Amino acid sequence: MRLGLNIGFVYGGDDHLDHLRLVKEAETLGFSVTWAAEAYGSDAATVLSWIAAQTTTIDVGAAVFQIPARTPAMTAMTAATLDRLSNGRFRLGLGVSGPQVSEGWHGVRFEQPLRRTREYVDIVNAAMRRETVAYEGKYFTLPLPDGPGKALKLTVRPIRDHVPVYLAAVGPKNLELAGEIADGWLGILNDPGFLGEQLAHIRTGRGRELDDFDVVASVPLMPGPDIHAAADPIRGYAALYIGGMGSREKNFYNALAVRMGYADEAKEIQDLYLAKKHREAMAAVPFGFLDSISLLGDKARLADKLTAYAEAGATTVAVTPFAPTVEQRIADLRTLAEALDLAGVGH
């Protein structure tokens, strides 16, 4: 199992410099990849380009490029360029986002996300294989049949013959799709005790074992002697996803918490969050849930949890450090690397 680092977004001030310090430390420690995100603030491509220019060995991954934000051809152009400029270190994570961002920010209807994703990945892969791209789908048609456009071929050549594609998937059908058409899965709210059920869906879609498939568990990291105190900074993150990342009618993360066995708690968190009682929503997140999806405690406890992830089928644990200062987050990455050595499940 390998380690990864989630750097999330750029908000302002000097946080981009803090991100760079963390990535450079992760690179020194032998982490395999760093992932940058996008929602409706900083975009992932620019952040990853900046990171790649100042590193040499760590991979840079999009977690994720939003499918409604770019045409598939533009995504192929960006992925090929990042792969070329990073000397073959780019990983392409894709996701459909959610109805509020897709329709509210990008003006793209959130309908048939599985079919849209399938068509999108078809075109991206064809373009990055440097085929002359002609495609007829429900959502994408290239070239348009009633105008002067013609089928074109990508002019920039990626370093690798195939840039790995990852899907961010939560629901069972989307997990099956990830297994069928992607090289890896970007998970979230990952409990090793529930991972087997999720991987069963991926295995169904793949039609075979996952020996060549990267299972990326995204995990909050907060070492410390008091596990209850360590869990508290993660409450806001969990409450946001379960309670506020979507509408009452469509919140994929709330539905995930229900499938994980927290139906009553998920409803309470959502009710409180949508009523703008954010502190109460945070307090309503059970400690057991936070502990199940996080790396908390001393080095020995971290090692035990890493072993649990490895045994459940995770091939990469991508951590988000939650300590308040960059110095502490760097120290926590070092503790994590030592915990992986102690666990003996790394490579």
C-alpha cells in the first residue's frame, strides 16, 4: 500500500505555500501522489501545474476535474499537457460533481450522470491515444454533423501511452462504472470495515479481480494521544458532507452514511445543517463514525488502521492532515510514514 496527500483547494493568503511545503515533505517521505481538488474556487489544473514545476518524483493528481466544467477535448488537452510537463507524473481524476454545482455554477444539467461519464471518458481516452476523434453519443457528438467542423487529433503527445483515469464514485452503480472504465477509484468517507462492500461493486463492473486497479481511500489524519480530542477538528468536514453537500433530496454522501449504518444520525445531521445549525450538526456526528473514517491516535494505532485499510483492499491511503499549523501537519506526515513502516504493509 502507498501513501498519498490531499492538498484540497487554494483559498488565499499563503496557503499555497503551505501546500507546497507539505507536498515537498511528502515527496521526501516517499509518498506516491498528491491530489488537488476543485469545486467553485481554485481549479485543480493550475494548482497541479504549479506543484509539478517544483517537484520531481511525486505524482500529481486531479481529485477531481469536474466533468461539467470542461469539454472532454479540453480535459484531454489539459491531461496530456500536464503529463508532458510533469514528465509522466499526472493522474486524471474525474467526477460529475453534484446538481448544485453542475447546474448552479457550470450551467450543465445534472442528468444521466453515468451515461455522461461513460461518453466523456470514451472521448478523453481516444483523444489521449491521439486518435482522430469522431464520436456519436447522447451528450457528446464530435464533430457536429451540421457545420464546418472536422474530426481532429490531439497535437500534444503525453509522455505515457496511457494516462491513468480515476473516477470519484459514491453510489453502487457509479462504483460499478469505475470498475468498468477506469484505472482507479477515488473514495471518500472510507471505513475499512465498509470498503469490502464498495469494492464488490467495483469488482462487478470490472469483471475480474482488482490487481491492476488503484483503490484510493481518502482519509483525514489527526495523530494525538487523545483520540476523542483528535477527532473534533474533523467534525466540520464530516458534517459538511453528510449534511450540506447537496440538497435534502440528493446528497450522495448522506446516502453513503446511511448505507454505512448511520441512517438516524445522517438524518439528524442533515436536518441541523440545512437549518443552518452548523455547530449542532458537527456535535451530532458520532465519534464512532469519525474514528472509522480517520487516522487518529498514536503511531501504533495509526499502524493498526493502515493495516486494516491494506487488508480491506486499499492500495493507496491519501490523507488530509487536519492539524492547525503547517509545521504540525508536516510532523504528522512524518509520523504517518513511520506508522506505515511499523505496519509493514507499504511498498
